[in-house]
Amino acid sequence: MNNKLIYIVLVSMLALALSSCNRTPLTGTWIDVSSSNQFVDSIGFVLNEDHTVTPINSGFNEFKTWERVGDELFLKGVYTGTNPHDFVDTMHIVRLKKDSLILRQGNYEIPFARR
């Protein structure tokens, strides 16, 4: 009887853990909706299923690939300005919903809407 109770508790905990996982896909087109972009049509990126990135009006930051590890999003790319170099932007995924995404880099949060 005691083993059966332990089994039920473990299965219940596993089910609770799995149900709390965010299964919302990160792939898709994400547009920055912060007020700082009020003079630009669209700034953002497309996170493709093959882990490549298609930048949208990103200026000198040319994103190439992306990777998610837990709640961290790594955007790798090339800065193409006056001193070209490779870079990795590490952003914390604050919230991911079907139609919205909030990323944090340091103390700065960036809201995105799925297009």
C-alpha cells in the first residue's frame, strides 16, 4: 500500500511539472512593439524551425542563428557596421504566449508581438 501511494504521488508531481511547462513554440515572426520603435515600420526577427534567423530591419546587427536553453534565448550574428565582428545576444525569456513575447537583457525588457 505504501509503494502504491508513493507511485501516485510521483505520477501526480510529474503530471503537474509537465503541465506547467510552456509548450508555446518560439518559432515565428516577432515584431518589437516597444514605444522606442514608433518611427520605424517594423523591427524584429523570424525564428525559423532550422534555428536560422531572418532579421527584420535590424540595422547593423545581422542575426544568423538562434538557440533556446531553458529560459534563455541566444541570438548569434554578425555586426556589419564600421568594426564588423561576430556577437551573441543573450536574452532571458520573461514571458512567452501564443501571440506575445517579452525578452530581458540586463534591466531592459523588450516586448514583441507575433505577426
